[in-house]
Amino acid sequence: MRRALLSLLLFVAIVAAAGFGAARAVQEYIDAPAILAPDDSLFLIRRGESWRSVTERLGEAGWVEQPQWLYWFGRLTKKSGSIKAGEYRLSADLSPEAVLALFASGKSVQYSVTLIEGWTAAYALEQLRANADLEDQLHSLSDAELAAELGVEHLEGWLLPETYFYERGASDLDIVKRAHAAMRDTLERVWAQRQDDLPLDNSYEALILASIIEKETGLASERPVIGGVFVRRLRKGMMLQTDPTVIYGMGERFDGNIRRSDLRRDTPYNTYTRHGLTPTPIALPGEAALIAATQPDDTGALYFVAKADGSGAHQFSNTLKEHNRAVRRYQLR
């Protein structure tokens, strides 16, 4: 406090002694660039940090030539009390007033991380843990502890694939919680708008079905059609018979190839050996897949096969005879 008072008295004394010349010098300081940092330099204001600490660190970094002048400018204009924590991008043309305006704006540097439709929850968590821009909090939590933190029994399917923006200081756990809240909100909204008479007992079954649709879809336009195939098969008591569920049940045994023996080996996720949905989702479905599960197209198709032409498209069939013909054409040729 004594140091600050002495600095203020000295500043006032200089101005009073020099008169017009000092006033002119002060005006030139106000108008001139205060920042000497190279363009795009990043400066972090910590939560709860004082204005004096901010100006001193700017001086120590060599980015402000007269940090005490910037300090007193902020105090005398009463703008230093409005600065906000965050990471700011500086440029060499910022005047003292512009520096204060930037720090008071709260427009700190934004980073982003994207979760992709069809990723498994395990892979999404792996990507978040590896992100050097995020504070690491996930490594201290097991999958069971994280599931309990989110209030779910199983993590799979419960993170909404989307791009999430964040500021420096955010943690990987923050992103997980935001992605989980986004999925809960989206699933609740989509489930409320579902078609009548779906063969689904609750929104969690819609989440499971959406994850299967997501893994089977190569073209966005086909999601509702594939959703319709699975809904009709469920209504008729037919097995879903979808390869991605088998692959998920294989876990680390999957080496990139799926064989007839894999289709015959029973697991809780093998929809060639078991009726109905899998016990949990098998991936992270996006909103479009959730809509496809709850508002499927009514084309009448019960079968589909990949055309294997690189387009990601499928051939849909209403009867087994048509389907076998399509398999011979697109898969066995």
C-alpha cells in the first residue's frame, strides 16, 4: 500500500512540476501503443489476479515498457476493476485504453474439441485425455467412477458428438460433463417428438437404436431409411443382424475382419444370435441418428446391403428374395 501511494505521489509531483510538458507526455502515452509484444502473443489473466500483478507480469515479459504507468492509468480511469480472467490475444498496436478494454471484454481466446459421430465413448475419452490444451482430470477417474459422476450405469452412448468450445483452464472432465448434459437434453427433446407405436419402451432404448443406426450409416440421407428397417424388424420379432453390434461385442478380438465364426459366436451384443436391441449403445450417436431412431422413414424395407462401391450407399429390399439378389450383385460378385 505504501509503495502504491509513493508511486501515485511521484506521478502527481512529476505532472505538477513539469506542467504542460508533463501533461503532453501523459497524453502521448495514452495515445501511443502500450504493448510491445509480437502480434498474436497470448497472455493469461488468472482468476482473482490483481491489476497490479497483471501489469507487473506484462512488464516482466517485456511486453510493456512502463508497467507502472499502465497500472496507474487503469486505476485513475477506474477501468482496472473490470478486468476478467481469461487468455487474451495481444497485438503491438494496442493503446493503454485498448488494453483495458480488451481485458474487460472477457473475449478470451477460444479453443475447441470435436467428438465425432460413431466414436465409442472409450475412444472419445482417450482423445480428451490426450488433449494438451485441457487440464487433465480424467486420468484420476476409472470408467465406473466417471459413470457414477454422470449418473449413468454405462458410459457408452452418453456423450453428444459435437464441437465444444472452451477457454484455457478448462478440464477434460468439463467437456465430458457438457457433452453428457447435451446428450441428455437432446435425447429428451427428440424422444418427446417420437412417432407413435415405436417398438421402444423408453428413451434409453432409442439411444441404443440410434447408436446402431449411426454405425451402419455411410450416407446421412440413409439414416431414416436404416432406422425404418430396424424398427420394422423389431416390430416383427426379427433379429437385427447388424455387423457393428457383433464387432462391438468382440472387443479387442476384432482385428479389422469379421468372419462367419464371429457371426455365430454368441455375445450379449451379437444380433445374429439374439433378438432385440443390444444391452447398451455401441457408439456415440449424433442428433440425426436419434431422430432416425424415433422418426424413421416408412419405406417398407426389411433388408439392406452395402453396395461396396465406395459411396457408402446401401441397396434396400422389401423381401428376402430381393435381398439375396442384391447380396449376389454387390457383395459376392
